[in-house]
Amino acid sequence: MTGRPTLAVVGATGAVGTVLLQILSQRADIWGDIRLIASPRSAGRKLTVRGEEVEVIPPGDEAFDGVDIALFDVPGEVAARWVPVAADRGAVVIDNSGAFRGRDGVPLVVPEVNPHALRQRPRGIVTGPGALTLTLIVAVGALHAEFGLRDLTVTACLAVSGAGHAGTATLRRQLSRVAGTDLGTAPGDVRRAVGDDTGPFGEPVALNVVPWAGTPGDEGFSSQEWALREETRAILGLPRLPVAVTCLRVPVITGHSLAVHARFENEVTADRAREILSTAPGVVLCDDPAAGEWPAPADVVGTDPTWAGRVRRALDDPTALELFVCGDNLRKGAALNMVQLAELVAAGAGHAPDEQGHGPGPGTPPL
């Protein structure tokens, strides 16, 4: 890269793309040209980034000419088509679609946990994990570094925005139908009121909990459950880590949450765990139940960190901790992690952000 790097945002008009543009406008401006790319039906729209209006262009070979770093948040089939094109034209691609996760030569990176993995990217492609894993891994990774993680059991509550604009719109429509009624007091009354308007969830999510998120996978587990298991193993470098997970879709607009049971190699204390979490990069500890202080999606939406609370040692196992974590699935769960990775790549080329919390952070090695 020479001069200020050129950045492309592919999927600029989507739910995550919208947040990406906000984050790029809020953080240190190390970028030269920022190119906004979206589907042909969105071409010609103008979006604001860094206080300037930028016209959206459609994907095409020439759209990636001169691009140094390309952020992709698009459906997997779109990423499969255009990510190799961007990489072949010299861009370092940071892909959030999942299309390239787990492939040889494509590192899976969370800056607070395994930034060193970004050094080796022979295919010119880098991926981050899904939003659910990102909500969990910063806190659990810090505890693993101290105690040595032995196994993990989580119950994950996924916000509807994880299903994109369609998920958010579905919940809002359903809420308008049930508000001001006595629905939820008789079998099937919510389902009858909602009718076929279940959107991407298959059944009502308003006044309900749906014990499923993702697509069918092996052994009765969903794709979201498999992804959390495999991504956690890969990021922590623990390929045989036992991970048990159940995913629930809950009537929350934005903010994934997880109830965590983590067992370690050594005996733990809640006080030491709180000390670790209170100083871990990307984590905020909020843990005073007596005062009614704990993390909740409605309070952490719009913020960048993972929030942790309800930290306690398991009653029947001195090597295990129970805790609750949540975070904004559109920010750290997607957009922020991509921007952090882009900043790390840019820093390795001599384009480091400032030291005011707007960049790779103290102690991050050059790449």
C-alpha cells in the first residue's frame, strides 16, 4: 500500500453495512478513498460516510481495481463469487459471510484473542467468526488465558437482527399485533394472531422463545450451534474442546446474550475471574446483582464491548465458573471486528490508527 489505503465496503446497504459506515465515521480516519459496493438494485444510492455522501456502485471486476482492503458482509453465494475477484486484484479481503470460514489458508481472527493469526493469509482472505462467537470469545478467551479452558456449555439467546432487516421487521410487525392484548395466555393464541407472518423464524418470535437459530446440521444441531463450537475451538487453538450449545431466538431487536458454564484445568475463584474480566481488552464487567447491576441487551445495544456479569463459581465444581455475557451483534458481533481487522492490516503496512482507543490497541504486534 502506498499513501492512505483504499477501502471497499461490500454490502454497504445491509444491516451490518449500515453499522460499518457509522463505525468508519467514528474511528480514526486512516483511509483514503472509501468505495461503497452493493447489489445492482442499490447502485446509484448515496450513503454518508465520514460526513460525505458516497454513491453506491455495483460489484464488478473494475470495482476492485486499486482497492487495498475490502470488507465483505453479503450472503455467502455473493461472497463466493466476488471475494476471489477482489483478492486476485490485490485486495486483502476481510469476509464476514462465512463462505470462507474454515478453509485452508484463511485465518479466523479476533483481534483481542488471536491477532497473530492474521500474519499468515496466503490466499489474501481473512475471516472473523459469527456474531454469536464474537459475543462470547473475548470474555472466555481472557479466562482461558488465565485458567486453561477444559470444556464449555452455553445457552445462547439470539436477537432477531441476526437475521438481518427481515428479522427486525418481522418482530416489529408481530409486536404491533400483540400489543395491548391479552395474547400469550392460551395455547396457540399468539400463533393464530401472527398467522403466516413468521418471517425468517418459522414461528412467532413475539411473546415467545424459538429454540432454533440457523439451518439444520448434523446430529440434530443447528448451523449456529455447530458454528459456535467450531469457531471457538479454532480461535482458542483447542481443536478437541468439548462445547455444548443450545441456541434460542428471543424477542430482542439487537444484542446476543449467552449464559455460560465454563470448566477449567485449575481451581477458580469468582474474585479472580472478575479481576481478569475487568481488565480484558474488549470486555466491560458489570456485576453487582445486589444493586441490580448486570448486563442486558437493552442496555448494551449501540456499544462496542462484550459485557460480562453474574460471575460466580459453580456450586458443585471448584474448577467451573458461571457467567452471563452479551453484546451488540451488529457492532462487535460483525462490523467492529471487521474494522479492527482492517486497521490491523493497515497498521502492518504503516497506516496505524491513533492511540485513543481507535485502532489495534496497545501491544498489538505489527503484521
